[in-house]
Amino acid sequence: MREISLDRLRTLVAVADRGSFADAARALHLAPPTVSLHIAELEDRIGAPLLSRKRGQVAPTSIGEVLVERARRLLADAEQALDDIQRQVEGLEGRARLGASTGVIAHLLPQALEVLRKHHPAIDIQIAVLTSQETLSRLLDGKLDVGLVALPQPPVAGLVLKPWRRDPVMAFLPAHWQCPARITPEWLAAQSLILNDATTRLSRLTAEWFATGGQHPVPRIQLNYNDAIKSLVAAGYGATLLPHEATTPLPDKRIVMRALRPALSRRLGIAYRAGYVERSTQHVLDVLWDLRLA
């Protein structure tokens, strides 16, 4: 079945509103034969007359009135859709889908979201809690627009991956423990441990750190939620290794932080698809980039 074009419907409405083919042609900046052709094509498509011509006046038939009413709604919806899309193209509103780990979401994203709410309140930020590999996979599939991932990562065709932050990994210990000023793999491996689960880049990073001292400890529990880990540390259940962003508030008074020897850091990168970047996504990237030194 052939479709009806919006241009033909626009012509029908113009003729119905003005009661004249000539006046409609002038209003639409069309030649009068083009207006006649549009109406003829519509009537051929419908299979019935849409306009009656009596005493020099043109008016819709009963069928024409129904189509004119529907055409007005269709044209208004199309115009609104174009206006909405244009606002997104201009970055005045839109959507950005972001993937990141729980640690990043808890302590870094709130700062970015506050800035975005202030300067770009009509941009809807949708956040998914994902591992780095899940984030990269969804970026490739077009299901995310921005990803915050642990580094290093191998190059991925079709994605841009930029270094973003480097934050120190610290030891978080129950405050009542007697502990040295700097924490070594040998000392920490002898304690009760709460560590990130083996699916995370941080788990592999800390395992490598323990291995520098010839240690391969087995934690009491493994989680992938940093705030829950800190709660267990505060309760005295064990110690952990976690990144500490400079802007993050100091932990619970029942927790003490100690630097590591050798030092260890967690590196993060920003990932997004190569090529055209929507303006709303670019606003998110710009705000996140400003946090690289925070």
C-alpha cells in the first residue's frame, strides 16, 4: 500500500483553510498546477473525492474533513518531533547512557551530575553499573554512549579510549588495629581481608601488588561494592585495598587509611564511540574531563 506524504497532507490542509487552490499555492510557495497534482494524488490514493468545488469555493467533503483533521495532528506531531530533535542536536536536551563501576559511581559521578544538572538540566543521564569489559562491549553495541573503565585496556576498533584519572590505592583498616605507618604485602597478607571480587580489574591489580612480596592471600570475603566493603572494615571484619579519590570524604572514624609500600594506583579511562558524538554526550564528556585532576 502506497504511503501518503506529509507534503500532500500539508497541501490539503492549506486548500481547506483558504478555500482556494490559488491562495493555497501562494501560501505554500508552490505553482498552482503542483497544488492540483497533490490533491489529485491524494484522491487517487484514498479512492474518493476530498474537496468539493461549488460557486468558486473549495471545501472538504465529509471524507475530506476527516482526513484534514487527522492531517493537522500528523503535521503538528511531525513539527514537534523535528523541534525536539533539533534541541537534541543543539545540546539543549537529550540523553546520555553511561556505564561505570560502583566505586566510580559512588564518589566521582555525583560531582559530574551536579555540574550537568546546573548547566544542562534537560539532559537525562542514564547510569548502568558494569564491569569495564561489560562497558566496552555495550559501547560497541550502541547500548551506551560513555564508559568509565579501568586501565590498561587493549585498543578496541571503533572506540576512543583516553586516560582520565590516576588515584592512589590505600589500605583501609579497622581503627583499633595496631598497624604500621605504611602497609606492605607481607604485613597485610597476614590479616583478615575483604577484597574486590575476581571479575574486577582492581582485584587483579591488588593480586599483583601482593605478589611483589611473594604473597597470595585468600580473603575472608569478596565483594564488588566498595561502600559495603568499607562498612565491613568499620565493623572490624577485616582490612581492604581501595582507591581513594582526593575529593572523597574521609572514611568512618572507625577506619584508618594507610599508604602502601610499594605504592599502588588505580588508573581510569573514558571510552566512547569514534566518529560523530551527539552534543548531549559531548557535554557529559566535557564535564567528566574536568574531573580528571579533582
